[in-house]
Amino acid sequence: MRNSAWTGRFKAIRRDERATGAIEFGLFGPLLIILLVGVFEIGFAMYGAMKVNNATEAGLIYASKNGWDQAGIANAVESSSSASKIQASPAPTQFCGCPSSSGVNTVSCNATCSGGDPPGEYIRIEATLDRTTLFSNTGLTLPDKLTAQAILRQK
């Protein structure tokens, strides 16, 4: 008779579902929080990268409309977004170069390119943004400095 009393109690405990939600949340809640932290951190890093790319595009637009003006291009890059501290660093540069399959090779202005053409005049615009982390020690290896570069052919 004693065994049947214990068996009845175990059956009652097995059927009791009152704390199931709390136990499931205790098991899966930390995992969900870790995933959310990662999503936020990566999302804000991507948003910063987009702002840096937009800043170089703002410099390109300024240079295409106004020509070579180092201070004006740098100002266009840095004032492209009022919410961030984007810098035109290094400063915009003007150089002569020859196009290649890997980009633009810097050459002397009186050199000749591989196809026999004279080198073109280019403007290199770079922007940087120091990224701040939302949550420290997340284990994600995201860059501390976001950078973007654009090259515009003038002539």
C-alpha cells in the first residue's frame, strides 16, 4: 500500500504543468538574450558602415560638381551625417593613375599606361568612423574603426 501512495504522488507531479513556462524560459531565455545582443551589435556595426559609405559618396558628389577642392571635399564627408563623428581621414588626395583589373594603379603624371594611353587624374576620398560597442565582452570580433574609400576619375 505504501508503494501505491508514492506512485500516486509521482503521477500527480508528472501531470502538474504550472511551472513549465518558467522552466522553459529559464532554459531558453539566456540563449535568446545572447542572440539579441549579437543582432543589435552586428546591426549597429552595419549601420555605421553604411554611414561611412554614404559619407564617401557625399564627397564624390561634391568633387564631381565642384572639382578638386580638398577642404570642400573633406567638409562634405564630415558633414554628411549630423549624428556621427565621421572623419575624412586621411585627407582627400589627387593623383595620376592607370586603370587595371584590380583598381587604379598610382603612376607618375607623365608616365604612359599599359594600353599606351596617358594616365588619368583621380581623387581618392576616404572616411573613417570609430565604432562604439553597445555591449562589452560579447565575443564578437567586429572592427573598432569603420572605413570606406572611393575613387573618382576627373579627366
